Amino acid sequence: MVDVYAQRIVGWHAMSTRPAELVLLPLRMAAWARGQQGHPIVRGELVHHSDAGSQYLAIRFTEHLQLEGITPSVGSVGDAYDNALMESIIGLYKTECVRPGPFHTGPFKTLSEVEFATMAWVDWYNHRRLHATLGMVTPAEREAAHYAALQPEPQPV
């Protein structure tokens, strides 16, 4: 799951199947992390955009969005352009993490290997990979600058 403003990966999960839990866990992870960082999700202010995958349309997932006050937005079936940011990040993930390189040296043999390589890649992507679309800063830097700009100026005493 990606925060569109900062292009920061805020939640992820790896499974060998695609039940609703595949997308519920990253959503919970993202909401928990935002709360821990002092920026809890405010009901009615967040939109969750996805493709029309069965896990995103599952009753369990859509009910969870409703309970959290998150507005669902589902793209049209078969339209990769409707979800272009996520498709781009998935392409980067496949190129930079799934193929042999700095995050692993050969084919993955276990789900744990996928998880560890993904964890390292997400950390690198969010905290060290410079993004041209963000003005050559990392997603974490972009997000930090956003929240810093929201802080009121200290008043002279």
C-alpha cells in the first residue's frame, strides 16, 4: 500500500494466495504506523484506491474500510492506467528486488526469503532511494517536510 502524496510504501504483506487478509494486513499496518507517528487516520479523509482484484472487493475488506471511515475507490477492470502509480512501484519492485541483485542473489526458495528481501527493499525505497517525481528526495523526506510545514510557527514570547 502506497501513500500517493509521498509515494511512500506504508504497508505490505506476502502470501502465496490472495485472500482478503493479503490486503487487510497492510491496511492495518499502515493505519497503526500512522498512529504511532502521531498522524492517525481521520475518518472520512482517506481514500483507498485499488484495482478490481477479488481481495479488494471481498466483503471482509470493504466492511473494514467502512468501519475505519476510509472511502473505497476501485479502478475499472483491465485498466492499468487507472492504477498507474501502484503498477509503476510493482515494476520497480520486480526489477530492483525480485530479480537477483543487492536484495538477494538467486531464486527465492521460501516465503520467508521473499519477506526478508521485501522488507529490505521497502526500507531502501522509503528511506534511501531518491525519486525524481519528488524533487530528488526520498518518500520519507517528502513526508517529513509535509508534516513539518503543518506545524504552527513558534510565537515570540
